[in-house]
Amino acid sequence: MTAISWRITRGRGSATTQLPLAVCVVLALVIALLGRAEASIFDNARAKLTDWASPALSEIRGPLATVEDWVGGFRDLFRIQDMNTQLARENAELRKWQNVAIALDRRLKRYEQLLNAVPDPTLPSTTARIIGQSNRPFVKTLVLNAGTKNGIKKGQAVYDDRGLIGRIFLAGKKASWVILLSDLNSRVPAIIQPSNRRAILSGDNGNSPLLELDMGDMPVHAGDRVVSSGDGGVVPPDLPIGVVVEEGGELRVALFANPDLSDFVQIIDYSAPRPPSERQVLLEPPPATVAVKPPAAAVAPRASAGPAPGAPLSPATPSIPETPAPSQAHIPADETVFATQAPPPVVEETIIPRRTASTPARVASTVGLQREER
């Protein structure tokens, strides 16, 4: 009897223990499905949670950064001499390039003044600090202490003093999240210099993103410089990204910027210029038209008085039409011709009597008879 009751109690206890586990499994499935269907709900919740925790993250970030600097300095103690030798060599090389860069910059400015070239616009930017890292919702993301109240928007480019880091994919009120160039979901249009061949920088969760070349036959070599192209109007053009390297028969990009070493970053407020819409084109005023009058010879003179159309002319009493002088020819106000269209042909139906060779003789004989009668 005791064994039976123990079995019943054991069965009830196991069912009671398994019930919370089943509820957790069901809730996990529901959350996963909602995360796929309604990602905006979780993005908003993540943004609000980050806004709430951003002050604490900013306070914790300061001591942690100090400890990281001390640890890094302690590691460098064992190779200070090698680092000093390398830095001295780099400084000597940079001095040479500094003189070349200054000379080229002055020459470029003179050319721009001579050609009256339009200077590149200065893009507004916001400085923010990295206060944390996360592996959700992507493999690796950065958390910044600037949000929508600082003018941060989704899609803006993020870079530091070395080059492009990534883009803003979620912006809260006080904090924002950055997707890195090396992430699997990152796609950035780029240009390879000096060949100016376009390509797509595709992340694969590695340190060096893959370089997908666009159509073209321009050669690409290891060591070529890669910058942003500005296609799509999301990332501004000419931002440094990295250099081309070849790994395993594939072209990849060694990034200039290292998110692990970055502390302060710049968020660029960039928007591509939009072409004029059809409505703006239709609302533009039409071009001004100039009234042009044809020469007087082009207009047929009109008779002041004449016989009706089709009536025979009387030889006894000829009527000579009075032809107006060329200076008196004019064009009515309702027949003004514009330069934008050809003037319509003028068809005159008035029959103008012809002047024959015998007309002066008849007029002279008539005058002589009148004198004899007097």
C-alpha cells in the first residue's frame, strides 16, 4: 500500500514538474514566431530597454575602458622597443607623404578656383560614444549613447577616424544600434580605386567582407583602395572602407576601422539629392513667346472696292483699283503670328481686276471727249 501511494505521488510530482517546462516551451515558440512575423514589436521593445539602460551603460563603460587601457599598456611593455622602431620608421615615411599631400591640396584648390568648380558640401554629423556590444539580433552589434533626440535616424552611416564601421539599423530615443560591415546581413555599394570599378561589399560574419564585383572588365588587384560609392542614397560617397586582399581565390576587403578599438564615432546625416518630380516640371512656367510680324510684301493687298466675284468687267467704265502703298500695309491685331508656330497660309478670294495695255489709252480718250464737250 505504501509502495502504491508512493508511485501515485511520484507521478503527480513529475506531472507538476513537467507543466512549467511545457509552458516555457510553448512561450518560446510563440515568441519566436512573433519575432519572425512582427519584428517591429521586438525592435521597439529593444530600443526602449536600451534607452532605459543607457545611463547605467555609460557609467559602467568609463571604468571598463580605463581597465582595458591599463591591460593593453601592460601587454605592450614587453615590445616597447620594437614598437618605437616601427613608429619612427612610419613617421619618417609619413613626413614625405605629408609634403606631397600639402602640395597636391594647394594645386587642387587653385584648379578649383580657375575652373569655378562647385565644392563638395559639408555633411552634418553627430559624435557618439560606444557604450556596449551585443550579439542580438545580429552576430555582433554596437550600442551608441545617441538616439532620435540627437538627430539619429535609421540607415545613417557610422565611421571613426580610420574609416566606415557600419550603419544604424535601430534608433531609440537615447540610444541606437549599429550593424557592422562584416555582418552577414550587411550590403554596401563600393568603388575600387584606381580602376573605378563598382562592387558590393557583402559581410559573412568574418573579419574581411567579401567583394562582389559588378559587370565590367577593369582589372582589380590586391592593395587597391575601396571607398563607398554613394549608390542608393544611404551611405555618402568617398568614405574610406579598406584595401583589397586575396584569400583562397576570392577578393576580400581588409577594413580600415576596427570596432573593438573604437571609442568615439561619427554618425553622418546624409540624403541623396532627389530629381525633380513630374509635378514640379508641369508647374514650371512655359517659355516666353515673342510676336513676330511678317514683312509687308508677304501680305496680299486688298482692294478698296471692286466688282462682285464672277461679275464681268465693263469696257466703257473701267475701274482701276487703288493699290495701297507698301508703307500703308498692315496686319490686323487678330492676325498676330507667334514665333512658336508657323503662320497659316492666307487665301484671298477677292478678284483683283487686271490692268491691260489698252487701259491707259481708253482713259486718255475719255478725258479728250470731255474737253471737247466743254
